[in-house]
Amino acid sequence: MAINFCKKCGNFMSPKNTNETICSRCGLLQKSNNELISKEQIQKKDDVAEGIVSDENIYATYDNICKKCGYGKAQVIDLGVKYSDEDNLFFLKCGKCGFSQRIGRKTD
């Protein structure tokens, strides 16, 4: 069923019966067109930029051998400090598999 709007005030028309609609604001009665919109179809979206994206992280510029996959580049991530007497938290995230390892002071 199509959505109808009042010609007098522009408000949404509510269905009164199968052939008529009524405006809830001004009370105008109109004949309704019971046409179903069947011509509209969902368009299939094409794959965007297929083949451009690679599995490697473009921010992985630090030389480091990954312990999991052996890739030679990693991204340095600094999480900062929570309290003023703590050291910064540094992580190395592998540019290929995403494996992260903490670097810096030992916590033993």
C-alpha cells in the first residue's frame, strides 16, 4: 500500500477502509490508491576496490621478527600510562598476522 499525505495540511493519511484514507489532523477524507509498489528491486552492490587491499598492515614499519608467523615488520603501539609512576605500555603488533607482544620493562 502506498503512503498518502493530506492535500490540505500535508499530514500522514491513515487508512479508514480499503478504498478511503482519513487525515488525523484535519479530518479530510480521500480515496486511496491501493497500488503496491512492485517495480522496485534491491540493486546488487558491486565489490568495491577488489584486489587493492592486502593482508599487510601499512603502519608496520618497525623491524621485528614475529614469534608467531615470522614476518619481519611490526607496528609500535603506545598505550600510555594510567598513573604517573608507571612506565608506558608498548606493544609490537605484527604487520601480517596481527599477533601482539609487549615490549619494555619486565614485570617479574
